[in-house]
Amino acid sequence: MLTLSGLSVALALALVLGAAGALKDGECEVCVTFLGKFYQSLSDNNVKFNSVDIEKALVKTCKDARGKENRFCYYIGATSDAATKIINEVSRPLSSHIPVERICEKLKKKDGQICELKYDKQLDLSTVDLKKLKVKDLKKILEEWGESCKGCAEKSDFIRKITELMPKYAPVAAKARTDL
């Protein structure tokens, strides 16, 4: 019969529970990526690593965030229209230089939606046939560029606008395309 001491049971339990809390590959994609870029920007801009300065910088960064990153900011309360405010769950650990993966693990426990956010697949604009895309996808391309297509009623209008703006926002793809 196998007997375990209280210490070894606690150690085994901690290992099992610790592994369950760890992020799987690709999990919390938006959280890890956004906070990683944000942490790097703090270092690059010589921001003091205290909670107050980090919160101010995070709110400022979230004002410019779009798409899934804006949704992440909403979930942590860094947008003006957010219903909850758990921004300190990000600023405090960042001030102590805790890895972003660990911060996202803790955020996942607070709000599971945070780790459900995934980036949309990026289209290869150099090879994709714009005529085969849905209007919704064409609008999304323009939205990612921060542009809109006022007066566009037909699919061909959106395609024309994208091909017109492609040299500005995706110059490599524009050069690679032969149909422009």
C-alpha cells in the first residue's frame, strides 16, 4: 500500500492545479499579444513602472485600439464605455514586471471572455481575389486601415476603393499584384 505524507500530497496537488491554470499554446492570443506590445511600448517610452502611470498609458493606448484589441480593452475596463474595471489586474502585475502570460492566466480566471478573443485571419492581399470576397470582408479590410467607403453601394465600389488605397496601406501587396 502506498502512503503519501501531507507534504507530498500538497506538492502533487499544486503541480496538477498549476498545470491546469497554465495557458495552452495559442490561448489568450489577443491578451498576450496586446499586453506584450504594450509592455514593450512602456519600456521604449521610459514610462515609470508604477500602477498609476501604467494605467494612464493603458487607457491612452486603448483609445487607439481597434477590433479585438479594443474588445480586450473593454473587458478590462480601459475604455470609457466599459461596465467593469479590472484594469488594476493588469497595471499592478506589469509594475512588478510579471510576464504577460501569467497576467492573462489571472485575467482568464476573472473573466473567461478575455481568453476567447482571437485575431481574425489576415488575408494575403497580394494573392487574394478581391472579387471572390464578401462585402463584409472588403469592409473589414477598409476598417483595419482606418478608412471607410462613403457612397459605396456595389461590391465593385469597395474593390475599387481597396485597390486605390492598397499602395498606401499595403505597398508590398500592391506591387505584387498584377491586376491593379
